[in-house]
Amino acid sequence: MLKTFAVIGDPIHHSMSPNIHNAAFRELGMESTYIAYRVPTDQLEEGIESLKRIGISGFNVTIPHKTSVMKFLDKTDQNCSLVGAANTITNYSGTLKGYNTDMDGFLAPIIRKGIGVAGRSVMLLGAGGAARAIVAGFARQGAASITIANRTVEKARKLCVFAERLGMRAVAASLASVPSPSEYDFIVNSTSIGMAGQETPVDTSQIRSDSVVYDIVYAPMKTSLIAGAKRRGAMIIFGYEMLLGQAALAFEIWHGRKAPYDAMKRALLGAGT
Ligand code: ATR
């Protein structure tokens, strides 16, 4: 049976999700299709109604709807409640269930590479929706402490309260005075800095070679933080690895079978599909 899936957000034209999921369908010979659908901020309710009308089987949700979509869902999983947002929805006969794959998608490459998190220290740039899922992920893996640096320090302070509730020591900082990266085992960027080639506020010359540097920005792939980390010989995790981790998890939620990771990766990196 032909099933239709979608990603909703605004803007949405740059989304790589249709390429990734359609490549997976082709690889497995599945009769399904995945489309991008622009839904402006004030039209979420109508957008969801029209998806239900066409009998959508499932959809991803991205900026700016990840939090506001929650009130239109009939059910949510544990991660949605923890993070306060949903990014993957199933539709069974008009009943919508929300999942949040941000946390597990973020952790996927860390776990796949066998990198230990327990007892480690983290510096996280950013305090938005993605940052909240990342904090929950580090807490779940047993990280000891986290420093959260954000342009708006008040938001970093609020996220620190959340981190402490989950059992980590937490300190808030300003992006204008980011501590030296030499103090941290993990350095993670969850802000949009680096998207348009902006310089990272991290003094990359102080990154240790035994630290892990993870930038969730995936376009461009080589942000100034990643380039600096590479020069220092640190272990690098690219933003596309989180994106693929999330896409694979959404695939498994919707189709109940293992995602064809390599075909999805080829579609994303443009190595031919
Ligand atoms: P997401 O769901 O991707 O996390 P978000 O919730 O809008 O998106 O969060 C965006 C994050 O990037 C925030 O930490 C934001 O900082 P503020 O809290 O101060 O707004 C950060 N950010 C976005 N643009 C930025 C910029 N030009 N410089 C520094 N930080 C920026």
C-alpha cells in the first residue's frame, strides 16, 4: 500500500529529510513517499488537519513547531514529556502519537563509536530546544557536569536547573566569555553559529586532543569549530551524524524495521543514490 510521510516546518525548502527517507524507500523497494510541506507558524492546526485528511501515515516536525505541536497530539512518549517537544508523529486512523528522537539521535553516534560519557565533563553552547534534549541525553549517559554557554544567559540558567534536576553539576556562562575548552571532555555546539560561516566563540587552540567535539550544525559540514578541533587532533562528530541518527529512528518508529543507514547516508552526503 502506498503510504505518505512528510516533514512540516517553516522554512522547509532546505530540508534533507525527503532525500534521506525517499532513498531508504528506494533501497528497500517500499511503495512509500516522503514530502516537505511548508506550514507557517500560525497555521499549524490547519496544517495538521490537512495532513490527516490526506491520510498521512506519519510526519516529522521541525522549527518552529516542535513545542507547539504537543497540544495537537493524542499520545506522547516519555522522551516528549522529558524534553517538552515532539519531532516524529505517527497517525493511526486519526490518532496522533508523538515521539522525540532528538536525544537518541544525538546520542546515536556517541554510542556507535563506543565513546564513554559516564563521569565526564561537558561544555554545551546554546540553550534552545535541541540543547534541552542534549542535556537530557548527557544526564541519561551519566555525565558528571555541564557548563551551558548561551547568548541569553538567563536561558542557560534555566537549562542548568533542568540539568541539576537530572543529576549533573551545572554552570551557566555567556557566549561572550566561554570558558577554555581545555577543561572539558566534550565540547558541543547546539546554536546556529557556524551555519553561515560565523566563527565559533570557542578558543579552538585550547582544545585537547583527547576531547570529543560535536557540532550539530550540518550545513556547512566543516564549521570553524570542527576545523579548529581537527587541527588539534580531537575526535570529531559531525552534525550530519545526528541528522542520520534521527532519520533512522523515525524510520524504525514508522516502519517497524531497521533503517538502511548506508543508503540514507549516501543520499545525505550526495555520494550518489
Ligand atoms: P533549536 O531547536 O535548534 O535548539 P532554538 O530553540 O531556537 O532552536 O535555539 C537556538 C539556540 O541558538 C539558542 O541557544 C540561541 O541563543 P538565544 O537563546 O540567545 O537566542 C542560539 N542562537 C541562535 N542564533 C544565534 C546567534 N546568531 N548567535 C549566538 N547564538 C545564537
